[in-house]
Amino acid sequence: MKIGIGNDHAALEMKNQVMEYLEEKGYEVINYGTNTPESCNYPEFGEKVGRAVVSGEVDCGILICGTGVGISLAANKVKGVRAVVCSEPYSAKLSKQHNNTNILAFGARVVGIELAKMIIDEWLGAEFEGGRHQTRVDMIMAIENKDN
């Protein structure tokens, strides 16, 4: 599995730790984030990972900023993205099982690395259940196609 990862300056250290963790588990990780601690704008990295996921360049994405909120909001503006911010493993697991999320986000200022690993493991280990959940995911995705 190929995972795209994106981050801003607030999450540089955690991104590096997450990349190492994922690579040790055998995942191929593509880095779309910043590699410097200089202040930068998280929306560009959320968009990059979102576009990589939707195009099929990567299978899924992980985004990290200070809280996970801003970078996930940017990713969710890309048509076809279903990004979720999670600060604990249970929501991460259910977001995949029920909402078929394709990007996981969390905050480097909110969770520590060990909790981040647990969140990632639950999310990557979960599978979309389909069935009644597919109807709801279809409804969510249809919102993108509405002419507001």
C-alpha cells in the first residue's frame, strides 16, 4: 500500500516519526509535506495529499498539522476526499468502517507519537463495511455535485 503524507511546520518531527513507523511496517510512504521548521501554509499540503489520493497516485493519505483541523479542511475541498480528524483510535476505525474515509488527520500538538501510532493502526486496519453505510457515503459525495 502506498500512503501519501503531508504536514506543516508544526508537525515536522511527528511526520518524520510517522514515516519511519509506516516504512518499518512495510508501507511505501510518499512525502508531500514540508521538510523544514520554517513557518508555512498547511492548506497547500492538504490539497497536495488530497489530489494524490483522488488521482490514485497513492492509496490513502495521512495529514498532520498543529491540530489536524486546518489541513483536513483543505483536503476536504478536493472533490472525492473524505478526510477525518481523529484524536483517538475508535473514531479512526469507525470512520473507515462507516464513512470509507481516505485521509486520516491528527494534530502534533494534540496527540503524542504513541497515540498517533495507535490511531494510524486502527485506521489502516479497518475496512469499509459497505451496505447501509454505502448509501450514506453516496449521499455525502452527492453533496459535492450539487449546484449551490
